[in-house]
Amino acid sequence: MLTLDHVHFYYDKAQTIIDDLSLTINDGEFVAVIGGNGCGKSTLARLMNGLLQTRKGRVKLDHLDTANVKDVAEIHRQIGLVFQNPDDQFITTTVMDEVLFGLENIRVSRDEMTIRLDDALRAVQMEDYTDAMPHELSGGQKQRVAIAAILAMRPRIMIFDEATSMLDPQGREQLLSIMYELHRQGMTIIHITHHLEEVLTADRLLLLHEGRLEFDGHPLTFFNTVCLKDYGMDSPFAVRLHRALQLSLPLMADWKEMITSQWSTR
């Protein structure tokens, strides 16, 4: 269980980034996080896995505390973070070395490294690119390698910090498919995104605004009750379609299924 207790953060005291934020994320949840530019989403991600330290309040993963230097390395191992720009994540010269780098740092045995390397690359469908170099990969492939490097560490939680924002539609679809599969296998997923159509299938939606938590609940409840224009956002296609057609059925994440269900009831 990941807990944030009255967390405050700022770079400059005159401008608060995270303002008295408290929440708990339970094991196995798929949580989407949205909000306008500068609302604190990326800062929140870094606070969650200990890359940043709170100015006030506590961030804890079960008994581990990001304020405790001795706990931070274990928190980093248990909470993986995939960044926005795939080009910023490669620090070695080949796919294999990228996945093995973290395992060497935590002194995994050579035999175990081989097993984890194979498992991680297979999970993201990159097993045929072991010897590939960064310039030979697409943006989506680089993101999948970044995920494999984290998966090899066997984390409990993965945070995707706008990891789909720089990808083409095919790359986004592939990355989302990996997220859903990892969640199906029991991993906790925290998906920070500005693509609102990506949040409809989440278990839970968090809306940040000026560093405060403005909404915490189910995505379909959010789109039915919150005025997105107040936060500078537009409704995803499924929501606009549901309203335009005045469908009698509840809003569904899959707009095609929603339309088919509407017709089948007549």
C-alpha cells in the first residue's frame, strides 16, 4: 500500500507544487492521474518513488519511508517509473545492457539475470532486439525497453509519467496493452496522462489542480459529474458521443461496445 499523508512540495516557497495532498493507493489498483500542465503530476510521480523528498508530510510504501535514506533504494526497486521521453531513458549501448544494468546494481546472480532478461523482454515483445542499439529503435520500442528494464527488477508498482505522450497511435496502443496485461497479472499501475480517452478503463481517477486533489473516484463518475472546461480539458470521444446521441445506457469506456449494446436493446 502506497500512502501520501499531508504531502507538501515546492521548489520555491512562493510557488507550491503539491499542496497538502493525502491519498492511499492499494495493491493491484489501476489508477489514472490527470490535470493541466503544471498541476504537479510529474512531481507527484517523483515523490511517490522517492526521487523527490517532501517539504512536509510523509510518503510511505507499507513500512518503507521515502524520508529514510536506508529505505529509498528498496523503494526504487519496488516502484518503477517510466518517463515521458524515451530518448532520455537509455543509458547503455544495447537493449540487453539496458535491462541488465539495474540487475547488476542490485547484485543479482548471473543465472538469475539471464532468466529475468528473457522474461522482461518477452513481456514487452522485445526479445528479438537483444543486441539492438538505441538509434535502431522507434520511440515505442525504446519505451518498451524502459519498461523491460523495470520489470526485470520485479517491482510491485509501475508509474507511467505521460509515457504515451510522445508516441504515435500504434506505439500508444502497444504501451497501453502492456499496462493492461501487467495489471491483469496483479501489478499496481499508476498512469499519468493527458489523453483522457486512456483513463476510461482505469479503476480509479485522480484529478490534480494547482497541486490539490480535486477528484478521486471512478472515471465514469468523473465524466458524468465534473465540468472539464473548468480545468481546461475536453471530453474524450466516447463521452461526447454518449451525450450527442442521448443514449439511454450508462457511459462505457468502449464506445463501439456502447453503441452495439444500445442497438441490441431495441
